[in-house]
Amino acid sequence: MADEPLDSTSMKADEEAPAAGTGGADSTAAVDAGSGKGKAVEEEICEDAKKADSVSGETEEEDEEKEEQLPPLSAHEFKQYNRLAEHMDYFHNHFRQTWTRLYTAASNNKRPPGTSLRQFLDEGLQLISHLTAHHNIEETYLFPVLAKKMPEFRSNLPPDSPYLKAPVTSSMKNSKGEGSKKRQAVLIQQHRLIHEGMDVFEAYLRSVKSGETDFEMSALKEKMNSWGDVLWEHLDLEVKTLGAENMRRYWSLDEIRRIPM
């Protein structure tokens, strides 16, 4: 019998590799109702999370000590625990490729060979569309499941939580130079900041496409610089957080197999 999902819904997102000259990625999501058994597991995990919240959290040093005490994973176990990281990195590589193509062109002040201005603008708008869809899927279907055991994906952390802190604080500030005042985990804060920059980037591309603004590569590069650091940091940090050595700290093999992705 196939393993049943942890949540009452499951998610499936397929993003194809970018075609030559476009750099885009296609994504789709399908949500199916789960079984009563999946609901029971979900409730059990939720109860475990409540118990964990009632106990004072471990320090980062204690977490490291705990991880060092864990036995080595077999190759099979590592593959199971690393499933979500591999899946996520597959999607993220499409975003990295498209970003690099656009940013290289902006830095060199020259569009890729054989690419018209309209195609170039559409490539940028496609990146915005796919990133938006990707983040919506994560926050609707994946993060709520992970947050039941993992503080890295929670939106209501205590003020002293280490998961509120960004590895690179300079990229965790908005356009006004302010850090997030919400008690969201870093990965969720990064979504907000990425989209703040994407909104400005998208507005510029649409303004050029409509003829309201003349296109300049220097202006495009400036718009990309405003959210490039936090985007790349996020793409790497999310995959690292979903990696086998971190996931094993929270989930059993049976549970990890049933997390919807």
C-alpha cells in the first residue's frame, strides 16, 4: 500500500527546465484530499509540536551537541531524508539560471544573442510569475506541515528565537533599511523581502513593455540588485534547511516519506 500524506491535502508541483532562449520554468500544483489515517498522523504531529512549545527551547549549542550524537545515516536513509532538499533544489536551479541570464545581460549591457527586447522582457516577467507561484505553493501546502515540528517554518516565534535571525543581516532589510518586525522565521521573512523587490522589478518591465518607459540595462540591473542578495541567500538556505542532517532531527523516516511535495 502506498504511503499516505501527513496533511489532509497533498501538493504536486512540476516545473520544467527552461527552453533555450527563454530561461523560464513551468509550474503546476494539484491538491488531493487525504485519508483518515493521514489526518490522524497530522493531529499526532500537531500535538507533539504543542508539547515541544510548552518546554523551553534548546540553545543552538545544545542543538549542535544533539546532532553530533545522532548515528550516521545509511545511503538509503540519507536519500529519504534528503528528498525534499533535492526536489526544492531542482526548482531553485531554474530560478538561478533565469536570474543569471537576465543579470549577465544587464551587466554586459547586451541582450542574449537572438533575443528581442520583447522576449527579454517576457523572460523577466516569467521569472516573477514562477517565483510567485512557487512561494504561494510553499506557504499554502508545504510550510504549514513543516512548521508543526520545525521552528524554521513558523510565523509566530518567541522574541528570543534564534530562527528569527538571518545569516546575512544586510540582505534582510527592506527598501527603507528596516528589519522585519514580525516574529516570522527567516525563510518566511525572506519571501516578503523578495516580493518587495520583485514588485518594483515587475513594474519596471511592464512600464517598458507598454511603451511608457525607455529600456535601459543599467536601470534593470539596479532593480535586480535591490533583491538579488536576499533571493540567492534564500534559495540556498531553504535547501540547506530541508537537507537530510537537519530533517532527521525532527522527523522519523516514516513521517518524512509522507510529507507532501
